[in-house]
Amino acid sequence: MMIINLIGLALIALIVWWFWLYKPEKAVDSSIESITIVVNNGVYQPSRIKVAAGKKTTLHFFRKDGSPCAATVIFPNVEVSEELPLEINKSVELPPMPSGEYPFHCPMKMYTGTLIVE
Amino acid sequence: MNKLTGKLDNPLANKSTQELIIEGAGCASCVGKIELALKSIPDVDNAEMNFALRTVLVTGQVSVDLLIKAIETIGYNAKSANEASDDELLDEKEIADQKYYIRLMRQMWVALGLGVPLMIYSLAGGPMTVDTTLERGVWLFIGLLCAAIMYFAGKHFYVGAWKSFTNHTANMDTLIALGTGTAWIYSMVVVFFPMALPEMARHVYFEATAMIIGLINLGLALEVKARGRTSDAIKRLIGLQAKTARVVRDKKEIDIAIEQVLLNDIVRVRPGEKIPVDGMVTQGHTSIDESMLTGEPMPVEKFEEDEVVAGTLNKSGSILFKATRVGKDTALAQIINMVKRAQNSKPPIGRLADIISAYFVPVIMITAIVSALVWLNFGPDPALAFAVVSATTVLIIACPCALGLATPMSVMVGVGKAAEAGVLIRNGEALQTASKITAMILDKTGTITEGAPKVTDIVIADNNYTEEYILTVASSIESGSEHPLAQAIVDSTIEKGIDPENVTDFHAIAGHGVEAVFNDHKLLFGNQKLMLKYGVALNGFVAQAQQLAKEAKTPMYLAIDKKLAAIIAVSDPIKSDSIEAIKRLQANGIRVVMLTGDNRATANAVAKKVGITEVFAEVLPEDKANKVAELQAQGEIVGMTGDGINDAPALALANVGFAIGTGTDVAIESADITLMRGSLHGLADAIAVSKATLRNIKQNLFGAFIYNVAGVPFAAGVLYPFFGLLLNPVIAGAAMAFSSLTVVSNANRLRFFKPQDH
Ligand SMILES: [Cu+2]
């Protein structure tokens, strides 16, 4: 019984670490390569994207997931929201942003991603 | 209306990057061919093809048609990815939604095909336990069948859960996958190693797995259906666009697709037809029904040089007009864009749900583990079975998808509803704040009043002159002045067929009026101060002038050769429905305050007429914002309504700024909400819609929370020690599907809301 309890606690610790404490550091740099963000299976891939500060940016989205939630991507900090048509590449233009981290997500926040502006 | 475009300016108008979708590119070697063909066009800077997506990105200032032609000459088909019309996108979206719906329904039937018979069997008292070898065999078969169903009907949950797990995020897929997975794995353990478990724990839960997958697919399918209905407003706006336009080219009138109308094309519109693009009338006269855009029921007369707006309906005459804005630049296209944007932006109340859902899933996973541990440690026999059931049920019932839907669904309906009433809401935040407004400041000129003064009275003081002569003199002297009241006098004389003549020695005397010489007569035209300055005797006419001022008119004295000739009264008429609209605001408990730069007497007279008791008169333009701050300091949530450039700072400072759509661009740009028709009813409508939307969001959040907050402890078994009750995971699956359904249908209920209560 003791062992099961310990396993349970270890699992809890793992959940806390995996979802909250873990800080992903790698991000794809949009200035080096042209990026297409694939929207499928509940994730944006890639979901951490580096963009240049103070410059207009264009991101390309390609949605494969048919669920209605995935159909819209929102960049709340810059008031941009775009419909992503199914299986058609869609470019989303973003205004220049000061450096910092900006989230983007679907209306239900099932899909989440981060723009690292620097 | 045309002024709307000031703020809605399309930032992509001058883009030099174009994207094309290529059809018929079968192999990777096509890539080089296509790129080369595009790069050989002189103005193309670069062309890059993404073979996986079959798209090509072209930079350079080239027309799409040219690019498409170049691709067609080498044997492929191409279409622009960016220029697909809203109509097409909408159709595509509908087809995609329909496909998705059919898939979900099929998956539901597959899963319920196994789940329902199993559940009936279990409810009918059939043993769900594994004791004999035969039972092992049968359950093994069912277990494998269940695995197949998990693969065919629920694969998307498991793949999604895994993908987001590797991305360090958790979502509803995670919970569904964990819940159904736990139930299945436990059941398989029972099938393979029944002896390792106490007899009472040898229970299988295959029916739960199958039922939950089926029910959640059903929930998603119903959501897709309901969502389609929710975006009605956008569909209706898009439906306003005409499909074709009749343009004059080479002196012939031809019908072309609306996308092909070019700037400065001359377009013919016949009675009963829709205006295809924005433009300016060059020939003819007609009346146009703009109600679909502005909510204003009265048709508007249009003459030469008047603006016409795409999407409105030509009622009577045939006109020619010059296209001034086409494609995505038309006011209608930009309104559609703005409504779409606002529909997807969340009001602050929605962020609550966001914060919760960000922490929710991991918290629920922990709750499930804790609940399982508690059952294992303290639960009655069979503790393991209870632990598995409670953990599974907690995971399933806690699914936060309804929570995530609650706000966006209502905002989508609410913003669309407002747009139908001619009210453009910029974002979710404005929508929420508008519902809380306690004080509304109304600018007088152009907001409460028409903003276009008219001559109302002419009092002849010297019987040597006729009314006609007085008007000729007055308009002659005023035609040089830029004062709005002067314009009123000039306009009304021209209306009567009188032409102003030339004056000499024209001088404006600041704060007084003007003086000039007309046909050797010395003219003085201005206020009482001007008359006193030059010693003009006013006799009994001061009382008459005061009487006019009390009627909200501005009296002006005209003296010829230093003798009073007439009093001309000018007034800015109050909009026909201002009084009623202000009453509506006041009935909602809103403190209505009037703000104006006009003199106190006129301001008070207007205020009295419309039923406003609080007036800020003689306010300098730069002080308007201070008045907003003053009310805010009193603890009011202030709405400010204005139309002029000088209102901009006040509009920006107010909690919610309302711009009259017929006003200046600057005002619209500083505002949170734009009223497309001039009427103040838009204000009351906006507030009513925002209140209804907020109420709807709260109901939704409550509906979504109730399932989760009440369901989780219940699922964990809090009731068990008292009532011996433990929630069945199947019920949890059904509850979860229902929570989404509740939220979506409640949001749809908002569609029947009518902002106009008169
Ligand atoms: Cu869910």
C-alpha cells in the first residue's frame, strides 16, 4: 500500500513539474526559416516561435483539424484574430511588436502557442 | 457611412507578398518548373513553393492574374489563397463543418453500437464480472472490440492527448483519453489476471469506455451544428454583397463578377438591385435603402456626388456611379472584418475561464489520483474497483470544454446581434464595459442635434426691406465666412433660388460678427454685442431675440447703415428620435449629461427639449476630456458619445467611447463602439445588447461550472459515505456532453433577443 501511495505522490509531483514548472526553451526562429504552423491534434506545431521585434511579421498556418475551435487563431495582445480555412495555407500578418512573450491560441484555449519577440 | 473606412483601413492593402494554391503539381520536380516560371516575370522578386502544402509564395508588385496566367501556361492550375472571397471561404467552411459533423456522427454510432447493448445488459442485471474461463473468453473478445472502437471512433482523443502531453500542455483530450484509457486498461487487467484481484473487484468497464467515446463525439457533433447557426450575423452581412456588377466599359454596359470591378469603373445600378461596390453617384438620382447596414428604416435620397455604399439596396431610380472602393476595401467588407474580429476577442470576464482552464486539467488529474488513493487506503471492498471508477469519473466529468465555449459563443452572437442593429462593437472588452455604464455624456452638436443648422425665423425690423432682400444681404456677407451658422444662411438662400453677391471691405470681428460693404451700404451682422459696439438702436427687439434663444435658436442681428434691419434666427434641429432614445437611456437608470461648446441659453433650451437636466455648456474643446474625468472621479462608469475631431480625446478617455458613424474619422478611430446610423437609439441598443450578452455569458459560465464543480466531488465519491452513491462514468460522459450542449444552446437563445424595446 505504501508503495502505491508513493507512486501516486510521485505522479502528482510529475504532473506539477511537467505541466507547470517545466520551461521550454527552444523556439523556432522565423527569421531564419519560413515557418508553417500546422494546426492539428490539439497543438500548434511549432508552438514556440521567435520573431523580430519592431517589425511586421507574417506567419503561415495550415489547419488539418476539423474541429470548429481550431478554425480561429487569436493573438490577443495585438487584437488579431484570423479564420483558418481547412487544409489551405493561410498567412496571418502581425503588426510590429515590442520584445516580450506573446501568447496565441484558439478561442477555447485548447491550442496554445507563444511568440517570442526579440 | 463612407467615413467608416478611416479606422477600418486595411493594413494589407499594399502587400507585396502573394500566395497561390497550385493544382496539378504531382511530383517534386514540378517545384523547380513553377518557381522558374514565376521568377521569369519581370516584377517578381522571389517565388518559393511549399510542395507539401502545394502553395507558392510570391514576392513582388505583380497582379495575381498575371501570376496565375504564368502558371497556367506551363500546365498547372492556380488560384489565389488570399483573395478567396468571403463567400467562398464560408462555403468551404460549411462543407468542412459538414464533413466533420458526418465523421463525428459515424464515430458516435460505432461507439454506441457497442456501448448501448453492453449498458442495457449491465442495467438488466447481467454479470459484468470475470470468473469462469468462458467469461474470460467473451470479455476478451469484447475488450478487443472495444479497443477497435477506441481506435476508429476515439483515435483523435488519444493522438491529441499525446501530442499536447509532449507539448507540456493538457486539454480536454487529455482527460477523455485518461478516463477511457483507465477504464479500458483496468478491464483488460481483470480479463487477463482475474486471480490477482479480489473477487468483488473483477468487474469490467468496457461499456463505460465505449459509451463515453460515443457521447463525447455526439456532444462535439451537436456543437458543430449549433456553431453554424451562431455565425448567422456574419453570413447575413456577407449575403448583402452583390455577386455581379454592371460596369460601363468601351461605352458598353457589361455584367462582370464583383471581384473584377476596378477602382474608378463606372457602374450602373438599376432599381431593385444591390449596390455592388462603394462609390460616388455621377449621373441620376434615386433613393437607397441602407437599413441592412445601419438599421435605419427610411430610404436615403441620393443625388450626383453623393456616396453610395456596397450592400445597400437601390429602390427607385437608375444611377451611374464611379467605384471609389472595391473588393476588401469597401465599407461592408471592412465591417464584416471588424465584426469577425470583435466576435473572436474575449471580454475580461472570459479571461476567468481561460485562467481556470489553464490550470484545470492538471488539477483534475491530481484530483483523480488523490481520489483513487483515498479509495485505496480507506475505501470499502472492492477498493481497487472503486478507486478506478472514481478516478475515471472525475477525469471525464471535469472536462472543461463547456467552460471554454461559454464566453466565445455568447460574444459571437452578441456582437453579431449588435451589428444587425447597426452598432459596431470593436472588441469584447467594449462589449462588457458598455453593460456597466452608469453615466452617458452626449455631445450636443451632431449627436443630439442634426449638426447642420438651418434658418428658422426672419424677423423684419425695418419694413423698407423684404425677406428676400434680407436673405440676399445676409448670405452675401456670410458667403465669405467659414462659420457653421454662416453656412446655414448661405444654404437656405440658395435653396430659395437667391444668389449671394459680392461684398467689399469684409472684416470678421472675433466674438461679435462681421462687417462689410454691400452696394454702398454699410452692413453689420452679428450678436447683440456687435450692435451695441456700433450704437445700433435695438428698440423692442431684444425681447424678441431672447424669446428666440429660449426656443434653442441662435438670433443674429443684421444692421444696414447702422439701423437694425432684421433678426435672423438659426438653429440646429434636434434629431427626430433623440428625445425617445434619451428617455430609453434614462429608463435604464443611466445619468445622461449634455456637453457642448455652445452658449448656456441655447444649451439649456436644447437640454430642456430632450429631457436632460445636467448640462455642461460653453465647454472648450480641450476641456471635454476633463468633463469625462470629472464624472469618472465621481465614481461613474462613463460613456461618451460624439462625432467631431474635438470629441476624440474625450472618446478615448471615456470607459466606452461611442462614435456617430456619420461623423469624422478621428472620432470613429478613438471610439470603442460605432453607431452606423445617426440615431441615438443605437446607444440604448448597444447597452441593451451588451447587458443581454453579459447575462448570457454569466449563465453559460454558471452552466459550465455547475457540471464541473458539482460533478467532481460527486464523482470522487464524497456522497458515498453518506448515501452509498458513486457516480457511474457513463453518466459523467453524458453530463459532459450535455454541458457543452447547454452552453451552446443558451448562447443561441441570445439570437432571439431584440434590443429595441419600443
Ligand atoms: Cu469536453
